[in-house]
Amino acid sequence: MPRPDRPDPGAAFSAQIIAWQRTHGRHALPWQNTRDPYRVWLSEIMLQQTQVATVLGYYARFLQRFPDVATLAAASLDDVFALWSGLGYYSRARNLHACAQAVVTQHGGRFPAGSASLVTLPGIGRSTAAAIAAFCFGERVAILDGNVKRVLTRVLAFDGDLAEAKQERTLWAKATELLPERDIERYTQGLMDLGATLCSPRAPTCLLCPVHADCAAARAGTQERYPVKTRKLKRGAREHVWLWLSWRGEVWLQQRPATGVWAGLWSLPEFDSAVAFEAASAAWPGQGES
């Protein structure tokens, strides 16, 4: 039997999410109300680590320039980078291009209709694959993006450290247990909407939440403890020297290597140190030379 501080893994929890989404969820976003895998995939990639308000303009411009996966696959990577400029996390753009090419060359220009196949494509992780499969093909599969993790860990008072693979697998299993038998698209959207609107990282609006009565963290007043993730990114200090050289209104740029930070992008010439810059500049033509 389920523990009393846990939601019923049957129909009750999912029914509340579905009913709330139908009435209070988001319905007017441009990637909603479509089963086109290309459009859903594009939105899922753009929304990673990026706010909806920022994505809206980029999404519209991307579709205008690349209306389908074949057009995107045929474009140059530089064209994709140019349109992505300012959205950040540029590895997403590189993977987007690689994924489009894989869909065209390996799947005849059609996204595979299942999360198990989708996850094999470049840049598509388990949660993104599940979202595409649920929204476009009605597959009964759990998603676990940042918003959904926050909702579920609070409702369940799941205190496992998600920096540990074992604990994340456990949460995946719990998310799967809560899936409804039908209306998976609305349930999935409801969880995402709940995390994006009410179940915020700070000061969540619990009184308006459809599962407030079942939320163990809300009852204990410990919402902001979840999700638990202790591992921090290692940060180190690095010295760089950048060269700004302009001539007749033009600025000297170099294309960066295919790997590393800002891989493949164009930037000002970069040097690891002032010594490296001085060594390189010693070989340049002197003033007045060509």
C-alpha cells in the first residue's frame, strides 16, 4: 500500500493535473496544439535552460527560415548559428543541426515515432525524447525536465540527491508509476505548466496548486528544499587575452576550433596569456606593411 504521505500512484494524482491543465494551464504557446514532431522538438530544445518569453521570437524566426527538418538539415552550420545568436548554450544549435541531418539521412526525413528511437538522435535526451513521443505520438512515457523534477520531488518529498544517478533513476521510476492510462499529452503538459507557473523554485503559489493537499513538502513547509542536488560545477580562474582589431569599419574575427568553448563560432582572436599574445604579434607585419 502507498505511504500516507505519498499521492495515490493511480488515477487521482494524474486526474487532478489533467483537470487543472484543461482549465488553468497554458494553451496559446505556438508549439502547442500540434503533433508535428519537428515543431515540438524545436521548442523542446530551445526551452532547455531558457525562458519561454525569450524563446518565442527565436522560435518564430527559426520556423520562418527553416520550416521543416529537411530545410534545416540542408542549411550550413554557420546559418544555424547566426539565427541562434543570442539564445546561448550554442551546443544546442550544433546538436539541432546534427539531429536534423540524422533524421533526413537515417530516417527518411521523418522523426521516429517512439522515445526509445528518438533518444538515439543527437542532442535528444531521455526527457526530450519522452516529451516528443507523448505530445506527437501519444506514448505513455514519463518526462523529467527541471520543472517536472521540482513538482514531483515536492509532492513526494523525495529527498534523494539527484546528483547521484541511482537517485535520478528512482525518481524516473516514481514518475512512471504516476502516469495516467490516457490523456498523456494533457497530463505531460500539465506537469510542465505547473512547474513553470505555480511550483516555482522560490515562493511557490501552493494555495492555487491542484495537488496542494497531496504535497508532502507543502504540508511540512519545506518546498524550497526540493529538489535535492548537491553537486556543484567546478569553477576555475583562467586568463585570456582578446584582440580587438578594426580596419575600415570591419573587425577581425576567427572561427573557433570544432571542440571546446563556443566550438565552431566566430570570435575575436583569443590568446591564453599576454605572453602568448606578444609571441604571436611579433610575427605580424609591421606598421605600413601589407
